[in-house]
Amino acid sequence: MDLSQFLGFLLFMGVFTMGFWLLIFALTFIVPYWLVGNLLENRKLKKEAKKAAAKS
């Protein structure tokens, strides 16, 4: 393995490792944050709709 192949391998491993940790970060923080925010927003909208229906 010459130097250019070794550098290419290091570059590939660096990109692969960054992608792996980005995926782990997305699955453990971003997706749950999105789901909880969506559930809270839906609950708030249902509560507002129920109040509006009660006033009518």
C-alpha cells in the first residue's frame, strides 16, 4: 500500500466515522426531540380545538 492509497483509506475512515457518529447523534437526540415536540404541539392544538368547540 503506497502513500496515496493510505491517505485515501484514512480519508474514507474519517468520513465513515463522522457519518456513523452523526447517525448516532440523530437517533439519540434529534429524532426524540422532534417526536416529543410534535406530540406536545398536537396536544396543544387539540386542547385549543376543544376550547373553541366548547365556546360555540
